[in-house]
Amino acid sequence: MGIYHYFAGDGEKRARFIFDFIAPVYGVLDKQVAKGFSRSIDKLAANIDIKDTEVLDVGTGTGAWGSLFLEKGAKNVTGVDFSPKMIRQAEKNHKNMKFFLADAKNLNIFDDNSFDIVTASYVLHGTKKDMREKILQEMKRVSRKYVVIHDFMGKTHFAVRILEWLERSDFVNFKKSFAGEMHNLFPVTKQIEVGGGSGLYIGQKK
């Protein structure tokens, strides 16, 4: 009760507190998380060319999702996150990646068209529609070609729905409207259901 009262009305502060708090656990589970994402990266690699690309992973956490792009032949991968403790864990786990402390809705540390692929895994469902639009606009700005969102799609397990409710995420509305939100920003879009309640939303700039 006390924590929720303290963070009332400030979702960003609450989210930063939560992710700083769970960073050590995610650091330990990093390899297991990456293994769970393996089917998703395989599907993505079958649909777009990852080899020799420069990739930015937004909301990178401990770097698990971003590291899979290196396994598929990416030239380099940079991760950003707004949680200092997540960044520290990521630097320990993935010494072959670069990491920066940055907010997803303000990526001004990067110039326009800096990366071939800009991606985010299980980040955008946690934000409201207006915030998702700001984040997507920034991701589009720094991307040369693709924006790839790895997130909820299809049927969500009951236990996950409970957790998302406790986190006060917007995952229900996200699943209903996000494909349309991508279509509004990108001339070419594609949705790929991976299974297990997850999927890929791909936006292409041109």
C-alpha cells in the first residue's frame, strides 16, 4: 500500500523502481530469457536480413533480446534502458554489446538514421497509447529501415494476465490496437505470431 501510494500518478517513477528492484534477478535469468526468445529471433531472421546490421535494442533490460541479434550475424548491437541497475547487469552479461542509460521516448543521444534495425522486446505494452506513439516516433527517427517490436500477440496465459494487471500495464489495449498504431506510422508493416502469447510487429520505413 505504501509503495503504491508513493508512486501514485507517476507511472514512470514506479516502472523505474520496479525494474531497478528486479534487475539482479533478471541478470541471473538472462540466458534463460534469451533461450525463451529463440523462436522469436528465428522467425524474425526468416523475414528480414539481420546479418551485418547495426541494431539498437530499446528497453534492453539485461540485454537478452539484443544479444540474439549478434547470434544471427548483426555487426553490432547497442542497448539502452532507463534503469541504471539493468544497465549494470547488461554490461556484466554481454561484454560484446554497448549500453547507455536513456529513456525510450527521448533517444537524443543518437542521430537520425543511426541504426539499420531498432527493436524493443516487451516494453511497449507497459505504456499507454500516447506514450507508445512517442517511443515509436523516436525509434523510427533513429532507424534507417526497420522497427521491430517483440511483444504480446494472440492468447495470453492467465498467470501473465494477472501479473500485467498487478503491474498496471496497458497490455489489453496494446493487443487490440497496436497493429493499427504501427500501420499509422510505417508505410509497410507485418505481424508475425510466434506462439506462446508473443509475436513480432515489423515496421519498414521505405
